[in-house]
Amino acid sequence: MAAWPPPPPSEAPHADGSKTGDRVAAVILLVVSGVIAAALAFAGLFLVFGTDSCGASIECDLDRFTTGWLLSMAIPIVGFLATLIVTIIRLARKQTAFWIPLAGTAAFVVGFAAAVAFAFSGLG
């Protein structure tokens, strides 16, 4: 016998067939986003070699460089963690979530580029 009152269409059995694709896409994009974040944070480590030219003849603002260098390693990791948390929350609420890893990755890549530019602005 059917339940009365009938469930709303969003809660009907097998009504979330399109949501399965969103979940799979969100998880795959989160993995890709994590790999990109790890690669950028690792690449940020090597910015320190930019200070090799600093010395007696070339003046460098090492405080500015250090700030940009640390930000270049932190922004991808913090950005990925924020992306991960927001995606999990949206998936738990059964909301569309595939676009969160895309937007989050774009945001922390831009943040990484800005941090690198800031770091290099401190070099003479």
C-alpha cells in the first residue's frame, strides 16, 4: 500500500538519479583540486631560490619576499580545505556541488599567482 500523503517529488524513490552524477563529478573534481593544491604548495617551496641574487650589489626586501613565499605555500592548502568543506556541506544537503571544486580551484590558483607576484616584487 502506498504511503499517504505521497512524498514530494524531490524525496520520491529514485528521483535523485541526476544527483548521482553530481556527486561523482564533485568527488572527482575534489581529487583533481587536491592534486593541484599539493603541486602548487610544493612549487611554492622553490620560490626561495629567487633570493640567490640578493647580496651586496642587489638590494632585496626580504620581509616582503618572505611574506609572499609563505602565502604561496599556504593559499593552495587553505583554499583546498575550504573547497573540501563547502563541497561536503553541499553534498550532505543534497545541493548541486560539482561547481564548488571548480570555483575553489580557480580561486586558489589566482591567489597563488598573486602571492608569487608579491614575493617577486620584493626582489631587486
